[in-house]
Amino acid sequence: MLRHCFLFIGLIALWITSCSRTPEYTDSAARLAERIVPSHSDNFIFTLVPAEKDFFELRQNGDKIEIQGNNGISMARGLNHYLRHYCHASVSWCGDNLASIPDTLPAVGEPVHIEASQPLRYYLNYCTYSYSMAFWGWEEWEKEIDRMALQGVNLPLMAVNSQYAVWQNTLKRLGYNEKEISEFLPGAGYEAWWLMGNLEGFGGPVSQKFIDRQTDLQQKMLRRMRELDMAPVFQGFYGMVPNSLKEKFPEANIKEQGEWQTYQRPAFLDPNDPLFDKIADIYYEEQEKLFGKAVYFAGDPFHEGGQSEGIDVKAAAKKILKAMRRKTPEAVWIIQGWQRNPMRDLLEGLEHGEAIILDLMACERPQWGGIKNSLFYKAEGHMHHDWIWCALPNFGGKTGLHGKMSSYASGVVFAKNHPLGKNLCGIGTAPEGIGTIPVVYDMVYDMAWREDSIDIKDWVNQYTQYRYGKADPNCNRAWEILSKTIYECHNEIGGPVESYICARPSDTIKHASSWGTAEIFYDPAEIVTAWECMYNVRHEFAQSETYQYDLVDLTRQVLGDYAKYLHKQAVNAFYRNDLKGFQTYSSKFLVLIRDEDKLLSTRKEFNVGTWINQARNAACTPQEQERFVANAKRQITTWTNHDSKLHDYALKEWSGLMRDMYLPRWKAWVDYKLALLRGETAQEPDYFQIEKNWVDSDTRYDSTSTGNAISAVEEIYKKYFIELQQTYKNI
């Protein structure tokens, strides 16, 4: 089976080369080096060596470092390997460590030859585009594509960034006017759920200038990806259509899909209806005009509760693939394995090699059949289809340390040696949001370049060395603790443990978001010990961006954990009718929120202004600017424009949001409880209104950091450390 996969990838690579305007992968790798390490780029030689299997090789060539590889991605991965393991340098969303690179590059010594164990290295999730990338421009995307290349990603999801123009052109040819089209297209913050068939129109309209901007941006992104030999995954046509299509074609078999989280879903055009082929041909023609050819196409009929009643699903699957292959005979359908999707009938309608299933959360809720206690377990696994083992470490882009390192370190090895895992052809990550927990992505993609499992302790020691620039026993100890506790999740929910600070106030809190959890599965005292270890070397690493970020993030986690204790004590005091006790603990809780806000303001990654100003800058008209800012603010709070289960789904511990939304929400709860304790008549606050007030406010936030991160952590450490030790000792 793997031989089949390698051959297929080789054919795809040759096809992409023929389509690319810049097939010289050595040039693309050299330009990547210029962007990452400009002062050292002349010290690298990149050599293309054809091979059936992806590989890179590091060699000493005189006073230069030669990096061989069979394509641009392989050479980029080789560059990353050299930077990490010879220069102790690294690149991430959460700070770069490039200052540790010496003036004279370290010699390679004996050649290092490493082959990919997995031919496909997948990346992204529909939701990532909305929760993290909705308002990005080329500056952000250029860096992100570089990070993909350095990790060895060759199969990135590109389905979401700009389907506006494709659908606009398609619907025009079906007789739609501009107003009708505009009503179908969602706002920039909600494209993901539109393309997954969950909603239409919400958050819009979008201007023609923005549609053109996104189209130009996508074309630029695709050129860069193809130069590096990535095979981007396009959006396929799987039957999702506007509900209004029924008015245009009343005889067609167009099925209503009901609601998704109170939203009216787009309709579903039965692929067995003749109209399906007509629209599919228009759609793929318009997509190719704008973005060129692709081989991989994504699309998920019946996603998260979509209705299949009255549809021959097996026949529909054949028709969807056939439509893809009329334009691209070698097309492969990429299908998300999530909840009940893909259903058995759909899989039975496709032959081996026609589809690849993304087991989106194989790290914690695998579908592939080898782990029976999984929430998504399917006895038949992915049947006869190729599939990719994915980690989904984050829901909604929530802040919070989280992972399951034992799974990342050995899950793929276990799967490929299991009878039900025999069609495994790749590894990937499918986060709903990015910009957090970089350690997870490094470990997962490392597994794509090795045959055996990872020794977690040894790997973590190497990680801290290239993350911070040199080996340090305190950092190693801190990360050893973290790898055995908070990065080894033991609940079935997945995603970070949610902070009470981000939850709607209540006496009993089990979760902040409707499908998350706030229940701690680790010993918070151990996290404090890890914090102490990291804090002890603050002067030695004070100038390190990566250390600063991690120390702030760990401090944030410690405060969030402690907030749970303070809340519990305040609630206990309330039920004892202990006014003084409630005042003491509730006051400490509110002060902690202010302290955390001040801490987070020292890093731009934790600043709500970074997100809001991206939205403001992406807009092309003053009216659109208002809508985009509302999209951005609503998405991380109420999510929608009315009270629903979706509130706080994409919660963020971000400076600005902490003091201006979470703090007033909790202050209202404290005042309400105090009134009750004093015997006064009081009504519980309308928390949704508080959230809505923040969304509607015109408060401006800077995108820059304020203050010094190390000084802020020192202030918090001196204030809380002894108190934390005593508290957890007595629990």
C-alpha cells in the first residue's frame, strides 16, 4: 500500500512541476533560507536529487552546508533540521529563536540522510481559517507558508481562503444577481462554516474589493506553495447550494438541511440530479480559471448533522467524485473523519485510491478502529480507503496548554502496524485555531520523518535546547513535568482545560464553552513547580523571545488554575452566608484577572488588539470595517448575534478582553452575590448583554505589547508563589 502511495505522490509531484511557473525547487529553497536566515543564506547550497521517496541529506561542502532533497519541501525540512540540531535555532508562531545561530555555521561532519516515513504531511482545518486566519494578508501568509515548508508539510488545506469569487462567478452563470449572491456569501470571520454547509450569509455582506483582495491573495499563496512543491487541497463541489436555488430550479431535487446551532443550513443538491453535473462543471471551470489546476479536493456532505434522508448516498458519492474527475482525471477526494462522517454508505461508493480520509482527531478520538474506547470509534475503521492520522490539539483557537504527547510520540507507529491501519498514508495536524502550543506541532511533524516512536524525555530535552538556544537543566525539568501532566491529557473532551475567568459566571462551572471542559485532570501544584523551574533562569534567557513567550504562557496557566480555587472558596463562603469570606475570595479573584491582563499585555500574541486590528485592516470600506471588527469580536465571545450554546466557544485569555469583557462579567456576578448576602433583592445579571456591549463598543486596542514580560512575571511570582505553594499543600 505504501508503495502505491509513494508512486502516487511522485506522479502528483511531476504533475505540479509541469504546471508550476518556477519548477526549480533549489531556487525556492534558497529563497526560503534568505527569508529565514538572511545573514547566513549564502552559506547554504541546495541540491535537487530526484527520488521516489521524500528525503533530505545534510553534507559539508567546503565551508558551506549542502542540503540535498528531492523537492523544495524536503530541502526546507532539511534546513529546519540543520537549524534545530546544529544551530539550536527555531521558528514558530510563538516567537522565533534565531539569535543563537553562530557567525560561523557549525559543520555537519558525517552526512545525515533522513527519509520521510509518511508520504503525505497534511495541515489545517476549515476552522483554522476562520478562528486564526480570517483577516490575514500576505505578510502573515508568507511567514505561515515558510513555517509549513520547514515542518515538511506538502498537503495544506487551501479550500477556505477565497471561495467568494468562485461562488460569485458560478452563481452569476446560474442567473443570480449581485444582491442574491451577496446574501449567500458570509462575513470574513465565518467562511469555514459556510463551506462546511453549516450556514450562509451570516456576518456579511463582503465588498467586491474584498473579494478581489482575497482572490489576489490566494493566487499569490498558491504560487509560493507550488514553487515549494506543495499540493494544495482545493474546495470541491459536493452539493452545497444556496437555499434560494430552489426558486431558480423548482424541479431539481434540492433538499433542505435544517439547522446547525440555530442557523439555517445551505441546501443540498442531490448529486444524482442532472442539475448537479451542470453546476459542478461550472464550479470547477471557474475555480480553475482563478486558481489553476489541483489534484486534491475537499468537501463534506452531511457534516455535523446534515440530512441524507431520501438520498442514495452510495450513488451520490460516485457522482461527486465523477464530477471532480471530469475536469481532473486524477482527482482525489479529501474527506474529514469527524463524528459520524464519513458515513459507511459514502465510503462504500468509492474505490481505493479515490479518496483519503482525514482522521481529524486520531490523537485522542480516533475513528480508524484500532482503539475501541474512542468516542468516534468505528469498528470498520476507514475500510479500504487511504487515511491520514491527524492531531487536533485545539478547538476554537482557545488559549491553554494542552496535548497528548504519548499519542503524538507513538500513535502513528501503532496505527501503521495494526491490521485496520494498513492504509495509513500520512500524518498531519488539523487544529481549529493556531498560534498556541508550538511544541505539539514540532512533535507531530517529527513523526513524519522517522520510523520509530519518540522517547519523550529525550525529545523534550532537544526541544528546549533549540527552543531557547542552549541546554538548561531547569528548562528540561520544567518541560519534563509539563510533558507528564498538562501535555498528557486524560479526559475525553480534548482541547485545553478552560479557564473559569473565560466562563460565564456561575456557582458551579464544568465548562466555559458548551462542548469543552474546565475540570483539571492534572495536579496544579506540579504546574507551579514547572513554573518555578522556568522562572529560576529568567535572567539567563531574558532576551529570548521564545523563552519570554513560554514563561508568560506558563504564568497565565498557573493563574488560571488558581482562579478555580479562589472561585470555589468564594462560592463556599457564599453558601455559609459568610459575607467577609466571600468578599475576601471574590476580591482576590477579580484582582487576579487584572494581574493576568497586565501580564498578557507584555506579549503581542496575547493582545486582543492584534486580532481586532487585523480585521480592521483587512476591510476595504468603512462599512466593511465595522462589520469585520464585529465579526472578530463576536467570534471570540458570543459567536453569533443572539444568546446561544456557541458563546465562549473560541474563548481567549487575551489582554484587553480580560479587563473589558471578562472582568465586568465577573464583577456583575460578585455584586449580585454581595447583594444577596446583604439581604437585598437582586436579579442575576444578563451576561449576554454584557458580552454584546463589548462587541458593540468602539474601544480601540493597540496591537503592540506593553511593558516588560520578565518584570511582569517577577511581579506575579513575588505576589503569588508562596501563596500557591501553601494553598496546594493544604488541599
